[in-house]
Amino acid sequence: MKASFTFTIEPWQTVSEELVQATNIFDLYQTKMRLESENHEASFSVLKAPDWINVMALTVDEQVILVEQFRYGIEEPTMELAGGVCDKGEAPLETAKRELLEETGYATDQWVSLGKVSSNPAMQNNYTHSYLATQCIKVSEQKLDGNERIHVHLLPIQDFLDYVHQGIIHHSLVAATTAKYLLHQRSQSL
């Protein structure tokens, strides 16, 4: 079943952009925008970042492959799906395959796109692409970046869903990929 929607709100037009700060993860811009019908201008802070990916990866015996790592923003460990940043010129699916292998050592040739979500459209310009990887098998050791420390965990799907429901797994983009996965599963059973 395909739903369609036509947006009716007037879009703002970009008047100018000024780079405020460039970092290794994102660039902060001060963006002046204009709403033509009201002759109104305002400035907004916009983070420009590459697209990201998240992978709902399942082993041959239907275990969810998860990564436990320390997250600097909240200064706590988290449990997440494998994911990462799309390198310049790299297609999201290729990023998904690379990140799954690097972070977990698992690989597969069974991939389904679950779609994308805007990471935080109030202030970011990027999207997160979600993928389902099935029949994953361990093919190598992890190949972590210099600052990555990742422990891999395998959980039965129901335990994973319970952890998301209870807030043990609380990363918003993991929750979004989980929702996309559940919608995909539902559409497959119709």
C-alpha cells in the first residue's frame, strides 16, 4: 500500500550562508532565510553533515548483531545497531556493508533497503539510511578506527525489541531503524 501526501506550507528561501565552524564531523552554518509571502527574514543555525547509515543485522539463527560503545555526547555506554558515516562519494549501501564488517566482523550478501529518515531536520541537513542485512556470518575480526572501542553482542530479536521498548537501547536513530524494520516485517506478512 502506497500513501501519498502533498505538502502545502510555503518553503523558506535561503538568502545567504556563512560557515561558522568546520569540524571533522559536521560544519556549522549560520543561514539567513526568507519567507516571501510575509517579507520576513530570520537566521538559523544549520549543521551540515554527510549521510549516515544504520544496519538491522541478523545472523543465520535470527540473532540481532549489536555494538556496545561509549558515546561522548551523553558520556555513557550505549547498545546500538552497527552504523556510521557515508564517506564522500560512497553510496549508503556500500557504507552499510563496510561499517557492518568493520564494527562487527560480520558480512552477508542479503541486503534490503528500509528507507531513510531525516536525522534531525530542525537543524541538520543529512539523512540516515536504514538497511536490513540477513543471513549474516562472522567472516573476520573487527577493523576499528583509532578511537573506536566496540563490544559485539548477539541478542534474540524479542530481547532486542524489549530493550528498545524499555529504553535500554535508546539511540533515536536505532529506534527509527527498528520501526522501519517492523514496518517492513508487517508489509511482508500482508
